[in-house]
Amino acid sequence: MSRYDSRSGDPTSYRDRDRDRRSDSGFGGSMGFSGSIRSSSSRNNYEGAESPRKLDLDGLTPFEKNFYVESSSVTAMSEREVDEYRQQREITIEGRDVPRPVTSFHDVGFPDYVMQEITRAGFLEPTAIQAQGWPMALKGRDLIGIAETGSGKTLAYLLPAIVHVNAQPILAPGDGPIVLVLAPTRELAVQIQNEATKFGASSKIKNTCIYGGVPKGPQVRDLQKGVEIVIATPGRLIDMLESHHTNLRRVTYLVLDEADRMLDMGFEPQIRKLVSQIRPDRQTLYWSATWPKEVEQLARQFLYNPYKVIIGSSDLKANHAIHQHVDIVSENQKYNKLVKLLEDIMDGSRILIFMDTKKGCDQITRQLRMDGWPALSIHGDKSQAERDWVLSEFKAGKSPIMTATDVAARGLDVKDVKYVINYDFPGSLEDYVHRIGRTGRAGAKGTAYTFFTAANARFAKELISILKEAGQKVSPELAAMGSGAPPPIGHGGFRDRVRGYGGGRSWS
């Protein structure tokens, strides 16, 4: 039997459990809600707080959120062994009373129904963010997690969320969700929902995904029936709240996924509005692949006394499993270069091509199809139904080439994308890292090709730093651009660096 009680396993109800178990969480009892909540802006200045600050909890019924009991095998680890494990996995920690990392799934003590899903998924060991993040999240403290895409962070917060839900009283009519996950894009939200469904089904935890671009009816019906977990993009969720289709009064576990991307997309006002509707003693988990000042400032306002775990470095860097090639070209060379590159690398594997604009995405896709290449496009002007269809065709390999704007740079989880091509260089190095991160996922190798023009010269120096950090070669042309010298155009190219499968292949 797991250390964690749940509605699906232990017949002992939450209300009957010994309340002394909850001393670490600071709150006990059942989890009803009444009265108005205070603004979340009172939860600021998390650094340097030497003693727990009193939260204004008038009218709030306490709830349980500390579920972690360290296993004997983790307790038996010496401090030296803990330090060596963290160094080996590139885990950096900050905060007071940080729990030790776990080295196996059994060390966490997840309920049997969660362990069965982990076994079924074929996972061999926790990823670095899971090994350190699970004990942190299960202790009920706020958490900042910084890790690159494809690191396993979705399960790092979803599995503790399932444990959290199963410890709370069941939903009553009119109740909103217990867990709220905010995500920047529809694609990421759907991906998160798939994992929530897979791992929550065995304990009958219901979820729904709230995003724009589709009819509201099915989403409204899910909310009215009652769901424990809501995964949402900020705009559509605010719409649902203003229409009184749901409320956030029972949210006690809040996740902000890809916070850096949400800020890039201008969601900060919506995020603030949503967080102000959630009780201040909630547990908040704040995830980001990068740690710019804007992300840190928002975290200071939303989190209280958090743990912080960084996998690798908080400095911007690319996945080392991705081979990066940068070709200096002129704008009018791009399409011919693209076709030659496709002739070299096309072997039926999935190829993701990024463009800056929706118009450019459609134009290049149309030209590729006219030239016999099996390409489809995905961007924000497409209906959700069309985006879902394109993505399914791409995943199935029926259309192995997909062009996309940055709507697919994050949240797109296709495990066997072999190549990423940056036809247009993105507007930031963060977006570059996330784009190429669509390959080389879950331990696989990947390759990224980037067309770099004189108009992109302002990014050259930072791009060179990212390439060098990842152990990649820097071409003389790019090095010259990084030093401020005008590079020669039309020399080199990808054909000199790859051995292809030949051109002239017909596709139906």
C-alpha cells in the first residue's frame, strides 16, 4: 500500500485521517471555501524570508498538501552520495530544507495506480527534474523548476497533482477545479491533458482542456459536470470565469507551465487576473525553460518560500543531443537552399520547418507541394480542427514535412522529429532554443539546420555562444558576422556537411 491515501485505494476517507499528520503543511481539515480571497500580490519577496510570513486566510478552510515521507533507501544515502548524484544529473538546488532526490520510482512512494501507469509507459528511471522535483512538490511547498524542453517536467508536476487531488474531499455541485495548469498554447495544453488523462484515469480523476479557437459548448459542459483538473490557456479561461461557467475557489494546486513563453506572448495581465482569484495559501509550481528577469520578477510576486531546482544551467543553452548547423545565406537563396537540403536529408523521417509569419508558412508550403514535397502547415490562423488534422498526419508520417510558426515551437510533442529547419531565424535566442528542442527529445539524437541572414546579424554573438556551449562547430562566416565583419554569401552550405539520400524521390 502506498504512503499516500487516495479515494481509489484506501477506504479511510480524508475527513477521518489523523490531522496531526498535517503539521508540516501548516493547514489541516477539509477543504471547503467561503468568503472572498485576497490578492495574490501579498505573496511576494520570497527570497530572504527567514520565518514563515502570516498569510491572510480569513474565511478559508485549511487543506492538506504535504504528502511526502522519505523512503528508507533515500534516508540511507550519505551527504556525499546525495551531492554526487546531483552533480552527475546536473541538479542545482536553492531553498531551505530541500529534500533529497529520489533515484528510483519506488523511492517516491507513489500510489499503486500511478506506479502501474509508470510501468506501462516503460520508464526506466526518473529524469533529473523528476528525481528532485517530485519530493519538493509532494512536500506541499511552492516550487520553481527550470529545465529544458523534453526533460520530463510535465510528469514532474502532474503525478504530485494526482496525489494532491486524491487527498481532497470530492467535488460538490458547482465546485471548480482543484488543480489548475496554465499553458501558453493550445498544443501544449492538449499535450498536458493527454498525460493527465493517462495517469489520472485509474483513480477516476476528471480533467478538461480549455482553449480558444473551438466551440465553447463541450468545454462548458465539462466544467459544469465538475472536473478536478483544468488545463487552460489564459484567455479562454478568463472568458469561462466571466461567463460564470466555473470558478477558482477550490484551486489549491496551481501550475504555470512555460512561464517564459507566456510572458513572451503577452499573457502577464491575464495571468495576474487569474492568480488573483485563487486562494493565497495554494501550492504554486512555476516552470520555465529559461530564467530572464521578467520571469523571476513574476515568480517573486506569485510564490512564497519556494524551492528552486535548476537542471543544467539557468543560462540559455541548447540540448547537447542536437547537432546544430548554421548556414549564412541571403534572403533570395533560402528556398533553393531548402530544396537542396531536403534532397539530402529526406528519408521519410519527420521534418519540422519553422517560419516567422503565417503568410510565409502558407507560401512555402504551397511551393513545396507544387514541387512534389509532402508538406502541410500549422499556424494560428488555422482552425483547431485543421491544426489537429495536420498534426495527426505529421505524427503518423503520412505528411512527414510540417511547416509551422512559433505556435508549434513549444508544446509540440512528436517524439521522432529527426530534423528541425529554421527557414526564418526567430525573434529571440530563447525561441531558437525551443524551436530546435522539438528534436532530440527524451534522450534521442536530433539535427537542426538554420538559415541565417544579414538581417539576423544582431543575434550572431549570442548564437555563437549557444553553439560553443553545446560543443558545436562555428563556421567562419558566422564567426565573422559575430565579430561585426560582413560575411561572404553563398559559400559552404549544408550539402557539404551531410550525406543525403538523393533527390528526385516522388511522393504521393
